[in-house]
Amino acid sequence: MQKKQNKKQGERLNALLPYLIALTSGILMGLTVAPVGAWFLAWIALVPLWVLVVTSTKGKNQFPPAFLWGIGFHCVALFWITGIHPMTWLGVPWLPSLAITLFCWGFISVLGGVFLTIWAAVMVRLTGQKPWLRILIGTAVWCGLESLWSASPLWWSSLAYTQSPHNLVIVHLGQLSGPNTVTAVIVAINGLIAEAYINRLSFSTRDCANGTLRERIASRREDTKISSVSSAPVWFVNKYLVTATGLLITLHLIGFILYSRPIAQPPEAALKVGIVQGNIPNRLLRSSEGFRRAQENYTSGYITLANQGVDAVLTPEGALPIFQRNLLETALVAAVKEKGVVAWIGAFGERGDSYTISLFTFNGKGEIVSRYDKAKLVPLGEYIPFEGILGGLVQRLSPLDAHQVAGSANQLFDTPFGRAIASICYESAFPEQFRRQAAAGGQFILSSSNDAHYTASMPFQHHAQDIMRAIETDRWSARATNTGYSAFVDPHGRTLWMSGYNTYETHAETIYRRQTQTLYVRWGDWLTPLLLISSGGAWLVICGIKKFSNFGNP
């Protein structure tokens, strides 16, 4: 009786084991980003799922593990979303605030699980194919799914950003075809390691099945044949591990060559930019006290930097939480007129009865000469999906009661110093926004953000995203935030200065305008369609060969 119970418990444990392994490996991938930053885990964290999917019996039970892997990864990586709770400062009661927070966090994590399930469904179809074809198609499909997801408004956690800011050498591959280049490398390396393990399992199974034959061979003292048979598993394991190691080293060498290129710094291209980090808590945004502090902090910071001889001053998203028509009456604009130093001021633009989150360029006379409107809005945070249904249930995380709209997708941001690449907060996760502006002549990056309503890991992940955009476009970047982390980044992704968190700070740094164009800026993400076409073509050719070879067989 006891033996039967133990057997049943063992069977249950064996049934649960794949799910536990998948969830754990997904969590390990989530630990690659802030706050843990264990970036090296990205090179092995996909291996367990790959093995589970490919070795599942006739493709059964592979979908729940893939779903759990996706949830584990995104739940951990995006845990900072929970920092928006409580939203009592917006008038949202504590319990509804918790419900909204958990819904946002859970929905995106489940969406990640759905995409992994689609990937697993494709991989299961390749169970009987050659390992190299599985690796090629698995990599292509993963990149294709990330491209599809990044076209939606719910995008943040690419595999590529697991390497930023720690492994800048490999992040430089983004100059070739954007972040999907780095994603492809990570998936391919994991696939090679997984296939090495799968082959080891395959040969171990064959060895067990051929045990009697081996004994006969041994009894005849055919040492040469023994050596040949016993070395086969080692060769096949090494075949994939050696390939993985060689590919990893080669691609890091390519990245290192790109990383090591000198950055031209001609004096005529120099631009001394100052950043003001106002440190105004979001809970004060709707109050007169908050506006008073904002005026005081940003005006005094601007004057301090102007006295240091900067060419321009950058402020964060919504630095002055007022409409454009009221900006000219502020003390900050009065200071601009007095000092004559260009200022980029975050405030709210107007479009009919609606408003935009905008960055305005004020010239030395205190006149608005250009404006950039945030094009990528945060769902629920800045606009309400299906507003006709949910509008009465969910409140935007905005200090204004008016309707917020997105800016045009094809904006250009001209300044007295030439064309800039503008980004406001959430847009840092969308590389195409930066690529398009760089291809249109953007010479430096201005990133303006407000991450004050999230936990500390979010602004660090945000900084990691901006580092990737600087490398991909080969541009200097100035990043101003409300509460941190503000920073200056060079075209190699090296952080020249980074602010503290929840601190008031000013800092000036010299950046340089550049007109270079990386392969990614010129051609966009050419690698993903190439992988999809080549892998699809290879699969069709192999299927055709199999059908032809079986033609006429009974």
C-alpha cells in the first residue's frame, strides 16, 4: 500500500517537474534586468524550455511550460509596474488601485506567456527536423514575435535589453539590425546548448538500447570499435557546444570592434547641455504646492546651469504641468528671456479640446520654435483602451482632466543646434522611433521622462533602454527625468554621468552632434525578415526532399 502511494506521489512530482523547470528558468531570465542585473543568465535561461518543448512526447504538454516560462520572465522583469500602487493621490481608492495595478501587471505577463506558447507550437512542429533547422526557425520565429509585439502599445521586455547596460559589447550588434540582432544571438546560443543536451540524451538512450551488443563487441575485444562508439556521444555534444562557444566569441569580437571605434569629437559639433532633475513627487502634481515647487526648482536649476555657460537646458517630461498657453507667464520662461540660453521644457500641448504631452524648444528670446508631442502613450496610464467601455471605470494617471491624445508618428524636432532625436518617457522602448528620426537627420538624442510613480528598478531599466537607443543610432544622448535616473550617454553606451534617485540635481556635460548612419539606421531591422525567409525556405526545401525521397515507397 505504501509503495503504491509513494509511486503515485512520484508520478505527480514527475508530472509537475516540467512546469516547475519552465517557470524557474523564466524567472531566471527575469533576473537578468534591474534590480538584480544578472545579465549572464540570459545565455542559458532559455535552454530548459527549449529541451522541454523539443523532447515532449509527440508534442504533448509543451504549451503549459512555455506559457509559464513567459509569465515567469515578464512577471519578474516587469515587477516595477506594481510601483504605481497606491494611486490615492489621483483620487483612486486603495482597493481599486490595487486591482488596476495587478490587472496591468498580470495582463502583460499573460500576453508574454501567449507569445511563448505560439513559439512553442512552432517548435513542436519541428521535433523530427534537423537540429540546425530547429535553431534557425526557432530564432527566426522568436524575432518575428518580438517584432510583432513591439508594434503594439504594450512593449518593453525584449530579450535584447537583458544585456544593457552591463554587456555593452554585445549590445553593439544592435548597430547592424537593431535590438533583434541581440535577441537572435541570445536565442541561437541557447538553442545550440539545448541541442547539445538533447543529442546527449538521444545517444544515452541508444547506448542503453544497444547494451547487449556492446557487451558482445567488448567480448570480442574490438577496441577500435568500442572507442568509436563510445566517443560518438562526446563528439555530438561537443559539436553543438563548440559551435555555441565559437559563435558567442565571434559575435562578441564583432561587437568589440564596433565598441572600440573612436568617437569623433570636433569642436564645431560640441554642444554643452545642462539637465535639471526637479524631484517633484507625482502626488503633488495636481496641487498648487507642486506647481510652485516645480517653478522654483526648474527656474533655479536653469539659472545655475546658464551661469555655468551651457548652450541649452533640458527638463523632464511634464516639468511644468500646465498648458502651452500658460508657459509664457512662468518664471522659467522669464529666466530664459533674461539669460538667453535655449531651454527644452516639458509641458502640455493643446490640440483642439484635447492635450498632448510635449517637449517645447524655447530660443534665447523666450519664443517657442519647435514642439514634439509624445507619440507612444502608456495604456491605462495615459490613455484608456476601449475608452467607450472602460472610460467610466478606469482613471488615467494624469494630472489633467482633459482628453489626452498621441502625437504624430512622423514628427521631426528641429532646434537652434540642428535636428534632434526626441523621445518622451515610454518611447524609449520603441527603437523604430529613434531610427526613423536618426535617418531623417537627427544628430543627438533628447530623452525627457517622468518615472516618479514606479519603483527604483524601473528608471534603471529605462536608462538601459536609452543606452540601447544611443548605441543603435550612434548618437550622444541627454536624458532628463523628474526623480531619476537622469544621465548622459555617449554613442558607445557608456554612461558619462548618472543622477541619484529621488534627488534634486543639476549637471552639465558636453555632447557632440553626429550625422553618421549605422546599418540599422539605413536599412532598419533587415535581419528578422531575412531569418524568416531563409528558415521558411530551408524548411520547404527539406520537406520537398523528404516527399521526393518517399515517392513511390509503399
